[in-house]
Amino acid sequence: MPLSAAVLWASVVVVLVFAVPRYERDFLEQAVRLPEATVWVLAAGHWANNYWYVLPLFGLLILPVILLLSWLLRHQVALLKSSIR
């Protein structure tokens, strides 16, 4: 489970860093008013491009928390199943 979550987040980062700037150029060429959600995604893409080095550090800080929570949930379920029997 944590590996699949890591792959998912890595793909989000790749899209923000590489795909969003390309779409932004297209949007600017069309000169249309963008929905607020699109503006937020563009802002997230700018942030990811400017502060890309923070993302792996954030992942390293969050990974132990995710692993601990998944371990606790697995063992809690095992304890509940054994107490029911």
C-alpha cells in the first residue's frame, strides 16, 4: 500500500512539473478566463517547478508517519479479530 501511494504521488509531481507548464502556454495563447481550479493547479505547478527540492524532503518526513499508521491499523485489526474469537 505505501509503495502504491508513493508511485501515485510521484506521478502527480511529474505531471505538475512537466505537463502543467505546457498546458499553461496553450491557455495563455487562447486568452480565455480559466476556472479557479485550473488556476490553482497552475499555481501548484509553479510551486513544484520552483521548489522541487522540497518535495523529496516532504516525502521523507511523511513516509515514516504513513508506515507507522499502516502498521498500527494492521495490528489493530488483527487484535480485534483475535478478541472476537
